[in-house]
Amino acid sequence: MQLCTIPASGFAANCYLLWDDVSRQALLVDPTASVSAVAATLRERGVTLTGILLTHGHFDHILTLDALRDAFGVPAYIHRADAEMLGDPVRNVSALLVGEQIRRRPADGLWDGGETLTLGEETLTVLSTPGHTPGSVCFRGKDFLVSGDTLFDRSIGRTDLPGGSWSVLSASLAGLCLLPGDTRVYPGHGPDTTIEEQIKANPYL
Ligand SMILES: [Zn+2]
Ligand SMILES: [Zn+2]
């Protein structure tokens, strides 16, 4: 499976495109890049978008969710526990953090955690990793992890926002530390890293 970042602006979270070289099918994680930037990347890579995956429901991860669904006609998925955040500016913390009322339409499908997503001949597992939000998830591929706001390079997601819990996040992080050390980690903010590097250098693990 291949992965690239599609640039987005300002406070927006990292927007990743994942695709399978054989089927040329692609999934987008955390819709924050513009329709034109996503269209250009799809063209450049010669792939077709089949769905949008959300790591959690905070506003900085859903900015272009509806615009991309409208442009590409694809479904979007989120963990059940974060589903209501999409339409609620208090729960998605847009009202609190940027003074805007960001509302998006409901997701087209909900996860409970543990689902296997197929992308051509490859698979991604939805890992339930609550703590930053109740419905935070990570996506695990063969040799990589897309970690949302659960794990960053040398940091972790904040737990002081509604629904956050330090003890719950700690347990989720303990689970991620059991992944193979060379697993490449693609966080919701900042640069990519590996599990091994974080076990050595992350003061929160
Ligand atoms: Zn974020
Ligand atoms: Zn967040």
C-alpha cells in the first residue's frame, strides 16, 4: 500500500491518501485538503477515490469532508462514539478553539473498532484507540499506522477537551507500543516517525 500527504493549510490536520498499486483504488484519511488539491493528487497518482476515513471528529480533521463527498461522491466513515461531533460545533470544539460553527453532514457509515477495510488486495484494520476523544481510531496497514491525534512525534493527543481521558489514552498508547518497532507512524499533526523512535524519545510513553 502506498501513502502520501496532500498539503492542507493553517491549523488543518495532515490529510493522507492511501492507495493500492494493483487496483488503483484510494482512501483519504482526514479530509482537510481542498477539492482541487485532492483532485490533482488523484490524477498525478492515477488512482480513484473510494472512501473517506476519519481518525476522530474534531473540526481540524473534517474541514473539507462535505466538499470532498460532494465532489467525488464517496462515503465517509467514523467511529460511532465520535459520530455526533460532525454536526455539533461544541463537541467538535470549533466553537471553543477557533470561534467558528463548523458543522458537517452525518457520516455514511459507523465503526465500532476492529473492522477490516479492503483496498484492492490490501487491508487496513480500524484500531479503537480512545482517550483523545471517545471515538478516536488508528488505521493499521501491513507496516504502518495512521495515528490521528492519539500519537505524535514526541507528543500525544491532549485529553483536556470534552470526552478526553488521560487514563483511557494511556491504555490505548500502551497497546500501540506493542506494535513492531519498525512500524511507520503517520500522525494527525507533524512529521512521521516509527514506534521504536517514540518508545525511545517520546516522554509520554
Ligand atoms: Zn487534530
Ligand atoms: Zn483532535
